[in-house]
Amino acid sequence: MARVIGDVILDLQNISLSFGGVKALTNISFDVREGEIRAIIGPNGAGKSSMLNVINGVYHPQQGRIVFRGQERRRMNPHEAAAQGIARTFQNIALFKGMTVLDNIMTGRNLMMRRNFLWNALYWGPTRREEIAHRRRVEEIIDFLEIQNIRKTPVGRLPYGLQKRVELARALAAEPSLLLLDEPMAGMNVEEKQDMCRFILDVNEQLGTTIVLIEHDMGVVMDISDRVVVLDYGRKIGDGPPDEVRNDPVVIEAYLGGAAH
Amino acid sequence: MIYREAGQFKASYEEDQQIFPIKQDRIVMAALVVAAFFVAPFVASEYWLQAVLTPVLVFALAALGLNILTGYAGQLSLGTGAFMAVGAYATYNFLLRLDGLPFLAGLVLGGLSAAAVGVVFGLPSLRIKGFYLAMATLAAQFFIVWALTKFPWFSNYSSSGIISAQRIEILGFAFDTPARKYLLTLAIVSLLALAAKNLARTNTGRSWMAVRDMDVAAEVIGIPLMKTKLLAFAVSSFYCGIAGGLYAYTYLGTVEPDGFGLDLSFKILFMIIIGGMGSVLGAFLGAAFILLLPVGLNVLMHTSVGVLVPATLASNLELIVFGVLIVFFLIVEPHGLTRLWQIGKEKLRLWPFPH
């Protein structure tokens, strides 16, 4: 399927965020187009994760406008962001450790489940039909990410690389239009990184999901992303296609440094 | 060898999502239900029905209620006794003041009253967690026992707040013997246990566990924290309220507010710790363990060493052995009897072969 990059789906304008006296983000603007893979890079403490937290409503910026799918929003909590189709994964895995892989992924579909607890207590009838219908979709995601053999395993017992994959599965289960990935490849070996890259590209190409990702592995970022935003000390210092960013002297100075020489 | 699922293929998601996916489990469970309903009432003595089996069921229901809140939704509570008291006193008052109200309706109204009180005392959970929340629910514990003693209206102006359960009659059929009361308790507890299991395996239970395991992530994937936590408090307190009603009506017959004190709350908390957090089976195992162990020890003391040691020493020995056993169990298996049972099942799959 050919990739189609569409119009701007998310527009961030002049975002500033501070905690007390500490400025995490200063006057940052960038946009994300429908269907693209957008990377955010920058040194440690540059404000990358804060940026994602602003997008899905965990943090509320003191200044700036966020326009998602043509609608401006002021204050929004993560729950509302999820309802609008924004899903994410976390830098430190945030799975539900006591639950099985299957249950973890099923929680990703909670917004689409309509039955209330009284129906659920009865189980037979509407709830059963609903559970089975969603199970079917979840199994498709399990197939897609090739984790069939661990579906009944509690996630706490899985190795790190697989946990990252389950977290991606849970985010995908919500069928998001915008997927935020916070360092999806951190701490992985080369093989696991290759797998994860392939999954991210597959998600983008086959499901048409728009992806915003934070990643430290420059090889990966330059290979898979369409456009890159560079942050440093909470300010935007670069924005553009990978090749352009790679050759930007300011970016080289601040971040790429030795690697570019 | 015997306990193996070899040859049992699941051809649909329906089959894979049933409560007992393995055939042997279904057979054992069916046998247990048949034994509990059709054998126990005729075989067991009145003492066993009234003083052992009925309280085990009542406490299992209360433990189930606490397990929904603490085990599944991760909200620590020390107010179980108070919610049971609300259930018992509300049932009493509904039956007393509404003429001709059927017993089961009174019991359910009592449970709903407990649920309402539970939601009110669950409000702090939106702000605080863990031990601090336990402190907030402790307030419920003291406040409700105080209120039931302080305002004589609740106990229909009887001395020191004691209430005596009215006769239980359902559709003209009187539940007046221990065997009948046991059967009534068993039926109610079985239905509610099934409902709890259904909640646990569907979206409601998954939302509770998600909030327990990582609340930030739960919110990010769209689970509303406030609604989920308060629902856990409501359902949990409803179970405790029904348990309280049964405690008064089918078990003791006469209760006073002090009977629902902190001791009771702790007893039920021990049950879910020993039985297993976040498990329906755990509530039953824990209740059976805590209630049957003293009985077993008592029998043991009086048949073997009773001749040698005086009665007072024997009863203290009982307490000591009881305490030691609890500590021992917690060290050997901190995840409770349910986990031991699971390990046993995994071993049984292979037995008698080593691999």
C-alpha cells in the first residue's frame, strides 16, 4: 500500500511549559501531518517526553495552542485525549504487571466497550458477544506483532523486548489515529531494534497510523522518520526532513556533535 | 497424568474464555457444588452447619467484597466491618419499617445502602493511596460503629444497639433451621461469587486491575480513574453489606455494633492476604483457613494433648500455633493459598513424570 501523507492532523503553536521555576518547554511550535512518522530528538532533559505528555494531556502547558484534527483544545485530561484517538507507549514500560498479555491488550479497547458492570456481572448475552468481538480484534493485533505464544503469560514474567512489544500492542488495540512512542527501542539489542522498526513501519504503512516517536538511536531515526524535530534545553533548534536536520550546523553543534564528524 | 489438558482443543474464543477452560476443573467444581447443595445439608450435623459452614460462607463473601476493592482495584481498606454493619442494620431497618417487604429485597436494599456509604468513604481514594487511604477508611470503621451505638433509632431503641434478626421467610417458606439457613446462604454466596468472577474477567475487572497496577497508564488508555475507583468501592461495599446482612440473619441472629469493630475488618483482611489477593478462589480459601484452623486446632488439642495440659493453656497454645502457622504460610508463599494451589496444579500436570 502506498503511503499517503495528508494534511496537518496535529498543530502545536508556541507551547510553553514550566514546573515552578523550571522551564521544560519554551515557545515550541511544530506540526504533524496525517500518515507521517515524525521524530522528536534531543539530548537528555531536552523536553522530549514533556512534549509527548503535553500532546496527550498529562501535562497542561501554561501557554500555547494545540489543534488536533481542526479542533483547538485548552485543557484536556489523558482520558479525553484517548477518546479522541491518541494512544501512546511509555519510556519506562507502563504495562499492567499482574495481568496477562491478552488482558493488557484488551484494556486498550476499553473505550470501545459499551456494556456496564451489571451486564458484565451477568456475562451471558451482550457482554459475552462484546468480549468475543473484541477478542477477535485483539487476536489480529497479536498476530500482527507475532506474540501468539505468550498471550496467556503475565507480562511481569516477560523479557524487556517483548514487554515493549506488548505495550505497542496495547496502544494499537485502541485503533488510534495518532500514536505516540516514547523511546520504543531503548535498551534493545540490534535484533530487537530491527523487529521493532519493522513493526513501526508496518503499523504506519498498513494501518495508516500517524506516529510521533522519540528515539535516541540516530540510525533508526534517520531511516524511518519523514520529518524530525530537534529540541535542546526546551527550545526547538531544528525541524525538517532527516537529511536537512543531519546537516544543520546548529543541530550538529548541540546534539549530533562527534557523531557527524 | 490425570490433570492434563491434552486432547482438549479450543476451537472458538467462547471455549477459551470460559471460567474453567480445563475439563478436570469443571468436573471438580460441579462435584463441589453438588456436594455443597445436596450432600452437606443432610450429612453435616447442626453444629457444623450453623457454626462452621455458614460462617465460612458469610466470611468468604465479605472477603470477596474486600478482595474486589483491595485485591482487584488495589485500594487498601480497613472499613470492611463497618460496611458489613451498614448492611446488617440497613436490612434490619428496611424489614422492620417497610411492612411486607420480602426478605431478599431487604437484603439487597441493605447491600445498596452499604454501597452508598462505601462510595462516600471511597471519595478520599481519588486523592490518596495506600496506607493513607487505609487511614481514611479506618475513619469509616470508627464513625459507623459509633453512629450505630449513638443513635438508638438504628436499632429500634433496643439496649446498647443490639438487634435481633426477624424471621426469614421467602414466598411463604420459612428458613428457620440451620440446614435451611445454610442453603440460603450458600445460594446467595454462590450467585455473588459467580458475578464477581464475571466482573473480574470482563472489562470492569480489567479496568480495576489496570488502576491497581499503574494508574497513570490506565488513564492514558482511557480508563476514567474516578469512576473506576468509586465503582470498586460501591461493588465491594455491596458485597460486604450483603455479607453483613447474612452475618446477622443466617449466622448469628443477634448482633451489636461492637461486633463489627476493627477486629472484624482485620480478620477479613487476613483472609484475603492468606487466601490470595485478586482472586475469587482466594476469598473462599482464606475464609476457610482462618475459620477452620482454630476448629481443627481445638479438636487436636482436646483429643491428643487435652489430657495433659489444662484447658486455659490449651486455648493459649491454640492462639500461638495459629499465629505461627500464619507467619509460616506468609513466608513460604506470600501470594497466598491460591498461588500454592496453582503451583500444585502445575505439578499435577506432569506427575508422576519429572518433566
